Amino acid sequence: MDQALEDVTIADFTQMMQGPWATQKLADMGADVIKIERIGGEWERTLHAGGELLDGVSPFFLAMNRNKRSVELDLKSDEGQEVALDIVAEADALVENFRPGVMDKFGLGYDDVREVNPEIVYVSASGFGPDGPYAGRPGQDLLLQAMSGLAQNTGRKDDPPTPVGTAIVDEHAASQIAFNTMVALFHKERTGEGQRVDTNLLNASIDFQCQEITASLNLDVDFERSEEGIAQAFLGGPYGIYETADGYVAIAMTPMEALVDLFEDERFTEFDTPKDQFDRRDEIKRLLESYTREYATDDLLDLLLDADVWAAPVNDFDALAEDPQVDHNDMLVDIEHPGGGEFTTVGVPADLSETPGRVETPPPSPGEHTEEVLTEFGYDDERIQSLRDAGVTGESLQTSTSDD
């Protein structure tokens, strides 16, 4: 087997990031991910980044939908639902992230699907879960950064609550979808038994803060953000970001003795216990930064790394793209844009010696593979044309423009 998931078919009803990035991870490992979209394509295709699209397509969509095949269906129509069920009947797993109840309205709820595919792995991702007091609320990354305490613990002491600079809840939730889909598929492989898997953004936002939440709820410590911007509200100095003569460096866990030796300053010995290093973290930051500001970033990094101090440069994305380790790891790749040309995106983050993941096909245009997929599922040309004429599928089954 060339890729671990090459015989796995995923019926993908996801949109935005939480679901599509999860199914892309499965597609990268060889799964046949059939992306079932509304007519015209999912909303993420037109989500602007900085007010711009990349040749008519959202770079966010491009980042999360490679290696998939797109089928356009009107799931509000009876015929569209029938077609979807025909696809799902042959799938190993279904992944969706509509609000709770939407798939049931489409006739594609768990009980409906089990009637045509009793062994299905049915993965449902939502904002807060399928039931409970918040089940009907909109779930979105920023909202969960706020609710989970993450925004309250990010930034300086007197700053307002500060969200992090990426959709971190969606990202962890996507990894949870991919992981738990694989767990359920593994169980199915061993037993022949399918199951329902429920994941949600709220749970993901709590899960990735496991150490901070555990510390806060069990220790009699007043955890709050530092005045000088220590990078983590739960750790002491010198953990943080430090200004240099021409930029910034990050310094992680470091013994005070190393700073004494490096800068020949005995004042660092005053912070000789973990409690001191936490309570006086702002003093440590000010003292250490008085030295780091005297060095160019590259010179300071050489000094710190030679002394086995855990340090790294603070890069922007342009600098990241020039980093030799990033290049060595093949973590930025150029792939074909659905409208022509190429774009740069993130590569496959893990190396498997026997069944490697890879980027094979670009993100699809809306409905690009409708005719191809329906033909594979036994639809003849006349039936496909009738679906097109009825508006159940898109007008153009094999091609679409960037305006779509």
C-alpha cells in the first residue's frame, strides 16, 4: 500500500476550517475525500484575507482543500439528498460540521445514514456539541478563545483580553476530528462496527489548555498576566520575548546560573527559587532585556545557543519562508492554483517511512468532479444531465471560473 488511507472514502460535508482542514489531513494520507458543496461552492471560497482573494479564491480555502474532489449538490432538494445518500452508502466515513440538526433536515442525520450504511463512521463536529444549553449557538474560533479563558490569559497585565494571531481553536478541533476519525476507523477495521463521533470547538478549546486549567483550578496561586509581557501567565521568568538591537528573540526555560555566566551579572542570583522567578518575573524581564537590547538578533542567538539557552528568533512569515530548517523539512510547497498558476502553502507535517503523505491535486473548483464521481456511483449521462437541468448539481460539472 503506497498510502495508508488509499482505500478509505470520506463523504465530506464540511465548511470553513474546523472540518475541511481535518479532511485535508486524511486526504494527504491517501483518502478519497469527496467534498459535497452547495451550488456555487462553500462560503469559505470567498472569505477575503486582508480584503483580498488570490486569483478569485480565498487563500484560506486553498490552504485546506487540496487532494479532494468536489461535487455540487442542492441538499435542500429531495433529489440532491438522494444523490448524497448514494455517495454516503459507499463511504467509510462521513464528516460534517453544520449546526446541530441541519444534517437531519437534509435527511442525512446519523439514523438516516445508518439505514443505507450501518457500518458508517459518522463524525459530527459543532461549536458546542449536539445538545446542551449552547447547542444552538454559533460556534466560531474567536468566540471560543473568549469563552475558554485563552484571550483573558494572553497579552500584558493591563491589556484587554487578547486573542492569539491564528484560529487556534479551529486548528486543534480539526486535529481532533482527524484523530478521532482514525480511531473510529481503526475500531471499524477490527470489529466491522461503525459509530458516531461527536467533537466540538468548546471541548477543543479546553483540551489544548489542559496544563493551564489544571494549574489554575488546583493551586492556590493568583495567575495573572505580567506587566512586562511574559509569554505565559502561568510561568516565571525569563520565559518570554525579548527586544534586541534589530528585532526580537524568544527565550524559554533557562536556569538563572546561565544568565549569570553569560552576562556576568550577579543580580540574576537573587531570583533563586521558582517562586521568586514567578513573583518577580517582571524584574527578570527588565534586567535581561537591558542586555538583549545591546545585541543584534543573530549575535544574541549565537551567544544564547552556544550556552545551551533555549532561544529562537521572532520571525515574520517572510523570514519563516527563508528559514533553512523549514526548507529542509519541506514545510512550504508550491502547488497548482485551480484558476491557473501556482501558490505557496503549507506541506505535510509528518514523515511516514512506508506510507508518506503527499500533495497530489490542487484544491478543486466548485463541482469540478461532479460528473466523474456520479459516474463512478452508477449514474449514466442522461441521469446526470437531468440533475443538471433540475439545478440539483451545478450548471458546469467539470469546469468553473474563479468568479464561482
